[in-house]
Amino acid sequence: MADKKNYYDILGVDKKATPDEIKSAYRKLAMKYHPDRNQGDEVAAERFKEVNEAHETLSDQQKRAAYDYELEHPGMGGFGGAGGFGGFGGGGFEDISDIFSSFFGGGFGGSSRAQQQQSRVGEDIQREMTLSFMDAAKGCRKEFSYMRNEPCSACKATGAKNGTAFDFCGKCGGKGVIQQVQSTMFGRTIRQTVCPDCGGLGKKIREKCPDCKGKGTQRKETTVTIDIPAGVDTGSYMKKRGMGQGVLGGTPGDLIVLFRVEPHKIFVRERFDLRVDLPISFKTAALGGTVQVPTIDSTFEFTIPEGTQSGTVFTIRGKGIKSARNGTGNLILRVIVEVPSKLSKDQRKALEKWENNLDLKQCERMKRYADNVESLYGKNPYEK
């Protein structure tokens, strides 16, 4: 195992991670490194491949047990290396899975019909939901409709009439899997495969459910209500457990709703902070004054200090987006002093008169610039 990748490290989970923790870690990484989001990025493509490889092994109960054994016993070559297993013989015991279950602490499962049925999980469904900027910032409730293979209520996804018209498979004893013992030069190995007679269900239907025709699911439009918390952003997602694709003899997958937030005419969002470009007149910038500034819920009066320069940034704490987990962000104002594009004759004369009376000492940046140019070239750049 020394030259093999550590799948737990790849997914960023502990060796004792539960199946749900492994599934959650995989989804986050798969979304992060998905080729559609990283077109042309070879590093991301390789990471995506590794993440899928790790998930394929750790999400499968049998593969994970074999992988864990190799981690703990480097160089043993998997289960075949445990030569002591050869002493079990072929058929010298009633149920091979019971012995393996006790040896690996139940890692193989298969010892109960309930475990086998639980291991059949339908596919997840991923859908995108577009939210307005305000709905995402404040939180909202939305109804969401989509098509899925819904578990048949008449047969409880068994495919059998009334959910009872079936027999347990005689080949696998209702477990859904069978074990095959093989002798090799390294000893005896045991391979567990899906039962070919029942396809892993552990049972055979005597009479099909008339509603779903034995499929265990029906194609229907499903409507769910989603309570979206305040503060979601583009790329955020929510999961509705059991609302994914149904599967014959198992449990449905999950519905994953991925959010896309529309831009706003005034606000620019940075996590939970809000940025606003605030245009003001030259008079307000020079003499100071008050302006109405917007927030998520309303407006408030903000005082512009005398002599405010264009580009000045003010931070108003606690006026950003509220989030139950992350508190409330800030409102960040950037002042833009707007110069009129057109002036009347009277305005032009008044402005020229004002400029003629202007002393450079009143304008710090102009004064510094003039001094620097004059020291280099001996001429004031503002003299006519």
C-alpha cells in the first residue's frame, strides 16, 4: 500500500468517517473540481479523477473493507494474503459472510436483509434555482417542482403487489449477494458478488404491483417547499434527503438544489459585505452634507464630511447581509465625486471665477503635484 494513494486524505476525511461524511466530502470536492467549472485545467481534472476514484472505493462497503485491510496490512495483497483464511475450507460452515462479518466488525454486511436493502440507494438529482439578490440576502421560501422516479406508495418500492407478494431468493437466502471461494497460490480468497438470480434484491416478486408494473417507482412531478436561509450565494446548495430518484427495493437518493443569485443594480456582494458606489456632487464633497444610503431593508441618512475626496471609502459596520451562522456583514461605501458633463453659461462663469480665486494650498494633491513638476522642470503646471 506504500505506493498507493490514501483515499481518506484525498477526500479530507477521517478513517472512521461515516458513509454520510464520505458522501458529503465527495460532493463538495466533485463540485469544486468538476471539468465544467475548470475547463482546460489539467490539475483540476486530475484531482477530479482522484476524488471519484476515492469515492468509488470508500462508498462501497465491501471495497472499503478490503481497502482498510490493505492499509493495516501492507504487502498482504488484499484478502488473498491472509493465508489463515484457507483453513475455512469450502462449505465447511453455513454462511461465509457471518465469519467475515465477525472478523471485520460487520464491515461486509450481508448478515441481515435490512442491511442489504438499505445499501440500495437511488441516484441524487441536482437542479439549479435562480434567486433574486434580495431573496438570497434576506432568505425566503420557494416551491420547487421537478420530475423524478418517485417510490411507489402502493407497494412501498418493493415492486410486489401490496408490498407483500414476493418470496426471498433461495440462492442467496435473501441477502442479495453470494460468496465464491477460490484457491490461489497465496491461499484461499473469498469474492462477494451480486446474486444473479435476484439482481441483489434478495427477493423474487410473485405478483407485480399493478400501479408501478413491478418497477417500484413511478415517473411523477414532485413539488417540494424549500426554506432558504438568509445569506445564500451563487454556488451555495441545499439538500433534501430522500427526494432524489427512487429505486426498486431501496431508498431514494437526495435532491441537491444549487443556487445562482442574480446581480443587483446597486449592491455588489463580497460574502456578507455589501459594496455601494455612492455618487455625490462637487458641492457636497467640498462643503459636506447628508445623503440617503440604501441597505438591504431600507435607507438611512449618512453624513459626508467636508473636503471628501473622490474614491474615499467609508465602512458602516453591521449594515450588510445577515446570516445565522456568520453574523452580519458591513456596508462599504465608495464615494464618487461626479463632474457635470454640461454647464450653462452662468455656471461656467461662476466656476471660472471660483477657480481664479483658488489657492493651491487648499488642494493638497494639486499642490504636491505642482511642487514636484516645478522641482524637475522649473515650471508650475497650473500656471496659464
